Amino acid sequence: MPKIFQTSLFSLICTAVLLSGCGPKEPPPLKSPAQPQTPDDDYIVAMVNNTPLTWKAMEMRADGFLNDDVKNNNLIIPESRMEEAKEHFRKRAIKAFVYKSVMLAEAAKNDVVITSADRARGIKALETSLKKRNWSTDDFFNKGPMPPQVMSKEFEDGIIIDKFVKSQVADQIGLEKDEVANLTKKLQESNARKLELIKDIRTQISAGANFAEMAERYSECPSSKSKGGDLGEFGRGKMVKTVEKAAFSQKIGEIGEIVTSPYGYHIIKVTAHSPAQDATDSTPEIPETVRASHILIKTVPIIKKKIIETLQKEKYQQKSKELYRNLLKQADVKCFLYDDIEF
């Protein structure tokens, strides 16, 4: 299976919700979400066909979403808006429950079962997703928003849904030649505009504009932008080759010609240059270093394989959403907690 079909299992699992709770019963009236009243744990907040979502299960998932955003996405919630935030994550938990319930039910109808090979691919996909957090798969199961045994169940459910979706939409993502050509043309035009922009930036700096101020204003380098483009001191082999070559060949204070790298277009300014020093009886050898600043304007590499993968991934996601919307229309979905929620 091409790698573009590897749905982010971590994202999918983190949007899933436990299918737990007691049997259906008519929920008591609730106050407005702005003035919350805490129901009993077994209060049913939503129902998909005959599968209920209890208040306890929703709260566990919602708290998991909230805590995850706070710990890993640096979300800051003022105390005065905490209840508003909780309502947001409760709705998110309900939507996840509905999605998971609908998709798992349809997967069961289609006799989707997972094999050891499916699990191995799932683990591999999970490992890729977790790299952004510097988490291992053990971290996922042990540090997730729910107990390890529940996280394992969520993982298994995610694999089932992934396999079902692929079986339904994988043969619907063929591309026409003009789709690849059109996107290629758009990217080329975008990169051309980026080149004109960095040319104008260099012209302004050459005419007297402050390099650091221009870097803070225009550069798209996340690590150096706020520091006026300063990359710090570095030796050879620490930067991409084109940037390194420019930095070690330019004179101090000189505004170099525009340099191209896999990241985009760069303007380099060297602020210090320390020559190499041979080792002595009392001191080790000191390698040559430079200190430089740069302004980066990002571009998208024109690589046909990547363009095809991007288009196929977009079409795959579009068809997956269409599949869910069509199945949702056939399902009996009720939400007893929010009248305004949309699935």
C-alpha cells in the first residue's frame, strides 16, 4: 500500500472515544452549557444507533483532549474561560464518539478484521506520528489520555477504521495528467513570486535597510527570525551545503547573492569569521567557524513524485470525508447535551 494511504493513527486514535456506558435511558433536562450541572456518570449524552456515550466516558475523553493540548501544544487557558474550554472539548469528544461508532459499525458489516501484518503496519505508522512529540510507542500507551489497556483498545479500533476506509476509497484516487500539470504550474508560479520577493528584500538591504529588522519582518526561518536572522556560530558540516559555502566564502558584513537550498531562498550576512588554529603542546586544534545571519523565504521543491503523492493524499482525504458523511446520513444519531452540535 502506498505510503500516502497511511492515515495518522495517532490522530485518529486521539479523536476516538470509548464506547462505554449503561443501557439507554431518557436523559434528565440540563441547564444551559453556560451554567453547567454535573449529571451522574451514567447519564447518556449521545447515542449512535444503539450505542450510548455516557457522561463519564465523554468527560474522560474531553479531559484527555484538554490535558494533551495543555501539555503538548502549549495551550494556555485562563481560569475565567476554563468552563468554556471544557465545553469545547466535550463537543469534540462527542464528535469523535459519533465518528468512531459509525465507522466501526460499518467496518463490522463489511467483515473487516485485522491481522498481525495490519498491526505491524499500524505500529510503524504510529511511530512516525509520534516523532513530532519525541514519544515512543510505549509512551503512547502509557502516557496517553486514558489507561494503557484502553489506549490499546483505541489503537486496535484505529487500525480497523483505517483498513475499512482504505478498502472503500483507495481505488477512487486516480489522477488525471492535467491535475499534476496544474499543481506543478501553481507551485512554479508561487516559487517565482518568492524569488521576486527575496530579490526586493536584498535590494532594500543593499540600499541601507537594517538586515536584522528585515529578517524579523520577512524571514520564514522559525529558529532565527525572532533573533534578527542570527544563526549563531557554526563550523563546516553544520548547515546545508549551499548556505555553508556562502557563509564561509563571504566577507564580514557583506550581503551575499541569493542562495538556493532545499528550504528555499536565502540571503546571507556574515558577522564574524574565526580562522582555524593548529594544535599546540597545550591546546587542541580549533576548527574554522563563522557567525552568520540569514533571511529565508521558503519554497516548495518541484518534485513530480511528491506532487503526485500530495494530490493523491488530498483526494484520499476528500473521499474519506465523503464516505463518512454518507454513512452518517444512514445512522441514527442523537445528542442530548447540545442542540447546536454539527457532525
